[in-house]
Amino acid sequence: MSRHTVGQLSSEPAVSSLGDEACALSLEVQSRHFAVIARAIGYIRAHAHRQPDLNEIAHAVHLSPHHLQRLFAGWAGVSPKRFLQFLTKERARQLLMSRFDVMSVAHETGLSSTSRLHDLMITCEAMSPGEIKSGGAGLDVRHGLAPSPFGPALIAWTSRGICHLAFCDEAPLDALRELAGLWPAASLIRDDGGAAALLEKVFPEHPCPGRLHLLLRGTNFQIKVWEALIRIEPGQLVSYGAIARASASPRAQRAVGSALAANTIAYLIPCHRVIRESGEVGNFRWGSERKLAMQGWEAGRQVTGPE
């Protein structure tokens, strides 16, 4: 079984007062806040042609403007105005144009920038075809439900690394059934406490270097795509075509889309950073509002001011 370092996933907290407040929030509080954030994003998308202001958005999610402002400050680290600027198609297109070579640079270096305050090194190994065919026979797969900045999450891991991370909202039983279907012959062991501790490492309250290892199950092409994704830094966006080129299959954009859809390790394999060349957000296994929220949340940690 080959094991190799694929890249770094880094996250930098905002240094403004808003960012400090965001860092102080527990994952449980951030998880509760995400439900309102998602509703606000849904409303903004539905009425983008009118560019609704803070008062209108607050009314739509049944909060006062002041309360919504504080909620965004705590969850996103930036003001609603700044956060919404991160989500425009125009900004997305600019990022694609200005970072056209981001995938080639990542491919050459194999690493993300090391200038971040928080460097989380992601390494991975691939299961063999025989192991995948066996359905996880002989493996103990520990798993549990715990809060995350993007709502309740189901995370699973073996002695060889994290093998599953999904957002389950109000349907945890469906998420648990999906996990059981992916590992039909494994011993599934419920461990919510272990899940909470592991998600604290994925989304730490305070910047701290660390390592996480992933256990991947997929085809050779899918794994190439996922490895390319891991090299993309937070706050960056790339197109499906750029991923295809980085995976040595420049004409395989549709296959890239299928590989993204097959990813079952959310966030750590960051398919939320891949968008259409038009600037449209594109599809996402866990919902387009959550995809936009992830992009804005990461972008908010790269800035230094609330406005």
C-alpha cells in the first residue's frame, strides 16, 4: 500500500475583531449558526437580480439586522457585506482568471503555501481494488455524529485514517445508512465522542499545526482528481477544466465532475473549491448553499478587516 504526502490544507484566521470572535466560537455554536447562514445564502441566490440589502435578508431569515450582523461576525469572521462579496460570480471569474495556473503550480510543488498561521498537513493512501471489493472486511470503522462549522457532520475513521466525512443536517439516519452501504463487511463502531474530538482537529478553535491522514477508496482516476484537489489552498477557486488538466486528462471534464460527485470525504478533499468557468457555483454533493458557505467561510479567514 503506497503512502505519500499529497499537500497541505491550511487555514488562516482573520486578524480583525470579527475574526477573533469567530475563533472563540465552539463548533456546536458554529453548527447552529450555519442553519441561518444557509437560509440567508439561499435567499440571496433566489433574489440576486435585486441585490437585497442587510435589512431584507435579515427579515427573510426572521432576525433583526443587528442580530444577523453579529451572527455573520461570529461564524464567518467578516461582516455580511464582505461575506456576500465573496460569493459573486464576478469575483469567482476574477479568481479563475488571476489563478489560472494554480493547478500547475500546485502540481510542480506538491505543497500549498507554508506562510499560513495554521498548517494542517493532509496525507493519504489508497485502498487496493481487493480491499474495496471486500467491502471493508476485517476493518473496524469507528464513526460518529458531531457539530462542524457547516452543520452536523458524520465522520468515520479506521486505524489507517479518515475514510468518510459528510454533512447530514436533519437526516442523520440516511447518512448512517450510506456509510453502512459503503462498508458492508466492516465492523461499524459508534463513537460520537471520538468523532467530536476528530472534528476539533479538522476545524480547530485556535491555529495549530497538525496532520490528518486519509484512507481513499476509488478508481485510479478518481484518486488523481482528489489528490489534485488537496493541493488547492483555502480561498482559491479552480475550474473543472483546470482539474482535468492537472489530472493529465484535459478532455475529461465530465469524468472530473463524476469524480467530485463520488468524493465522500467532504472539506478535507475540497471539491467545494471547484466551480464552472462561468463563475457559477456548480453542483455539490452536500448542497450548493453549503458549497458557497464554505467558499465564503474560507475567504473570510484570508482577510484582515470587517468591511
